[in-house]
Amino acid sequence: MKLLYVEDNPFDRDLTRRTLLKQIPDLQWDSAGGVKEAVGKLAGEHYDVLLLDMWLQDGCGLEVLLHARRRKLDTAVVVVAGAGDEASVVQFLKAGAQDYVPKRGRYLEQLGDRLMRAQQRLRENVRPNTVLTVLYVEANHDDVDLTRRYFERRASHLELVVQPDGEAALAWLAEPDHHADVVLLDLRLPGMSGLELLENLHARYAFPCILITGRGDEAAAAQAMSLGAVDYIIKDHGYVAALPCVIEHAHVLAAYSALRLDYARLKDGATSS
């Protein structure tokens, strides 16, 4: 196992190194004192496991985790923290960490086993290992700012790409290296309406689309669902807090539908043969 431990406390680094060398005989140890150093090491080396302290002097371990996931590194991630809140733990796990270990009691005695199990979870795809790219088509700067700030605090595993209108969104998607896992689009956009954009997207792409609007409109909601939208959200009080769950559900639903379609094709192929 090749391990990178990102920890700014030299005492913790040394104690952890000595403990893990006893627990994992084939361990190849490396360490970094912060986010910048860790990102530099990940650019030139492959690691089987990242062991990340939650809070670092130059940032947060979550930044290292998100960097690894955006680069699609095949690396298990375990987070350790002396103090943390439930929301922070959830952010790490949603962003693709395989395990979270609080620095309490005799945690080091179990750390080697937790690291090896994290490797196994990665191989079995027990936890997601990618950040979801959300294309957000919205012309209202205040709404964009509100959503971006909330996602940065509470849903860092969702990466927003903002486009102001339908034409800009389609142009962005047309670029060869651009991809969206989920599209969130406002009903009222300058130029092409949200419904027109939805129809255009549904004809060209397979990713799920969620329509969002400032006021309810039953006719628009019905039309949106008939055009292939997986959900319809009204911008009422607190709606931004519900968006991560809605987006994740849409992504899982789309993945499940794709798996069912693949299974049906395989079944039909086996029957015909």
C-alpha cells in the first residue's frame, strides 16, 4: 500500500507513521504538511490511499479530496479529525471519502485495518468517487450567488458550472471536454425559454434536467415533465437547501434507468441468440 498522509502536525505524522508501519508491513509512506504540498505530490505520484486531516493550516482536507476526485484518481480516501461537525463529515463522505475516523481514544490501533478496508470499498465501488458537475442555467446573479455559496458550504461534491442563457449552455456543452451530470435550469431565461432549452437538451443528451422557477405554474410544470424533466422546483423559502438532495436523486435515478436499459438490451440479445 502506498499512502499519502496530509497532516500539518509533525507529532501526529510521526506517531501515525510508526504505528502504521507496524500494522501494514508493505506500507510505502509519504506525507504532506498541507493542501498545496499534497496537490503537488498528487501531480507526480500515484497513491493507493489518501489519509487526510480535516483541518489544515492552509485549508481543508476536503480541497485535497475534491482535487483527487476531479482528476478521477483511483485512490481510496480516509479522513481523520480531532474535531468536526456532522455536516462536515457528510460533505467528505458525499465527495467520495471511503471512511471517516475521529481522533479519539485509541483510534490509531484500528487505523491500519480501516485503511485496508477503505481500499476494498473503493474496489467494490461502495462509495462514489467522482464530483458531480451541475450545469446551472440561470440569468439572475443573486440566485446564482446564493446557490453557489450554499453549495460551497454544504455540498462541495456538487460543482456548479453557471451559464446565463440557453445558447451559452448549448455552446458550453458542445465543447469536446465539457460534460454535465445534471442540468438545473430556470424557466424564465433571456432569449430561449427554459422549456425550449429543456426540449433541446432532451433531444441531444441523456443527462437528467431539473426545471426551477420563481413562481408556480401548473401548465409549465406539466409541460416540463412531458419534455423529460425529472423534477420541477419552485423558488420558495429555503429551496436552495433542498437542491443537493434533488440533484443527487436525479443523478441516481438516471444511472439506474441506464442500468435497466443495458440489462434489457443484454436480455433481449440473449433471448434472440
